[in-house]
Amino acid sequence: MATDLAAKTARLISDFDAVLALVSYIEHELEKRIIARHGLTKIESLLPIASAYKNMIKRALPSNQRGRFSKLESLLATLRNDIDNGVRQIRNNMSGHLLQINVASIPDNWLFMGHSTFTILSQDIRAIDAEFRALDPLYPGCIQPPPVKPTYRAFWRRPDVLGSPSNVRGISMQVGLWTPDVVAVLPPGGPLDDASIRVLGLRLSIRQLVFIFLPFWGEGGLETIYERLLIEMSVNDLFSLEEAIFSGNTQSATPALVDVWAQSSPVHEGAALLAALRAQIPATVSRWRNSVRNKITAHMDPDIPAVDLETSRWPMQVHNLNTEVNRLCNILGAAARKDPRTLSFVNPALAVSHKSMQSQNIPRWVQT
């Protein structure tokens, strides 16, 4: 039975605004959109929760007062249109899952995430928040994102972390060609190349996500909203990576990496290592998928109590999650290094030069 819909609605709106605040604070263009992906997950989760909450409070009123909901229903209809016509598919392609998409579609998906789009979405859901405040005196309302400490930028600028934002970095990711301040060389194509750079690109995203998380974690004390959101992203990326390696996604005809490697000619030398890893995944990890990923971080289950959304109530601690993420990423990297065809995809995002004119031709976050 649906419960705590008011609290969940306010939380999802607050979370999206916090994602936007963090992205706006980060100076590095690649990491901005790595983080922004989670905002689309929050928007897609908000619609069914807010709609159910609206229906609940509307049913409790006399019929002659239900006309008060017309503005809210119009706002929710606009949100539904945004989700049906872009947000949901991009969320599935790049956040909720890691789906195989045509190369020509990558810039539309990646550059959809930009300052203008996210600002408009924030304004739309803030208007929804305002309507709920007017309609329900028990609605808690969204919260303003707290400031991010200025010292974090200095940490991220360190050469052993993200480096100076004035540097151009070399990466092996499908989205690299459409990311400012990045030089990316894509392979000639074919199933092995496409699957490998897609999956190993997510591995690199997870690595960059860890760098963003480190200064928050190092502060200690109470968990901030930014820490929680970064932990949620790690959960989603862990299971997107696991799906991409072992099972693929049948609904989108996305093959599993282990199958692509095993069917390549010659057979990829790392396929056997990945197949062996699959049998070693603890059963507890599957429980994390069912109770955390499917009900909290990638979706929002209307039936679970709001208190269970907190990381302190999850069936694993952060260090358990980090251990599993690191294990999966390390073995994937070791498997990729076994074959020269995928060796270059394992490289981290390293500075290759100072800013060049080439990187200025691609729309930046604030220009999209």
C-alpha cells in the first residue's frame, strides 16, 4: 500500500535540485554530465509518486473543491510529456541501464543534459512543489540544496584526481567526442569495439564518480544530501555495469559484453575471466538490487516507508558497496587487458594538453 507520498515527493524534488547544484559547482565538463544522469532518474521517479500523491489528497476533498487541482494536473501533464518525449529514454540509455544506441544518437542523449534543460525542469518541479504546498498543509516541501564547500574544488583540481579544468584529457568513452575539454578516439566499429568501449566507458564513469565522492566522504560527520546522491549513483552504476557485462538487456537488444567477447573472432582472451566472475557474485548483491536499486535509487517504490530510503537502513554499508564496485571494475579491467583489441579502453582520464581550440567547438554545460 502506498505510504509517505508527500515526503517522497518533496524528497525527489529536493534531490533533483541538489543534483543540479552539484553539477553547477563542478568545473569539469565530463564529470558534470556523469553526475547529471542521476537527475533524470529523479525526474522519472517523481511523476508516478507525485501523481499518486495528488490523487490521494484530491479524493479526500469534497467534489466541489476538486477544481483547485487543475493547475497541478496541468503541471504534471507537462512533466509527463517531458518524460515520455526524451527524459525516460535518455535515463534508460545512460543512467538506469547502459543500453546500446546508434552512434548518431549519442550526442542527442549526452547533450540533452545541460544547464538550460535542467533549469527548466527544476522550475517545472518547483512549480509542482508550490502547488502541493498550497493544497496540502501537511506537505513538507522541498529543501534548498546546501552550499558545497569551496575546498572541494581544490581537491578535484589535484593532478592525481581530476586535474586542472584548463587541461584537455584523453579518454576512451563513446561520449568523448561530444564532451568539451576531452579528446577521444573511437575504434573503427564492429560489435566487439562498440560493446567494449560502451561498457569500459561506464567503468571509467564509476572511477570519476569516486573522485567526486572522496572529499565528501573525507569530511566525516553526518551524511549530506550530496553524499547520499553519490552513493545512489554508485548503486545504479554497479547494477548497470553488472547487467552490461553478464546479461545484457533483451528489451533493447543490447548484448552482454561477455557474450560479445566470447563470440568474437578470435575469441577475446578476457571472456573466460568474466564468465568465471559471474559465478562468484555473492547472493547478497542480488538482494541489494531488489531492495535498494529497484525500490530506492533507480526507481521510487510507493509502498516502502520513507524512513527506509535512508542509507542507514539499507542492507549494506557504503564500504560493502565500494568493495563490490571495486571488485567488478578491477576484474573487468584485468579482462580487458588480456586482449590488445581492448587494452586502450582501460586507460583512465588523463591530461594530454592544455586547452585547445578543438575542445571549444563542442557545447559546454552552460550552453546546452
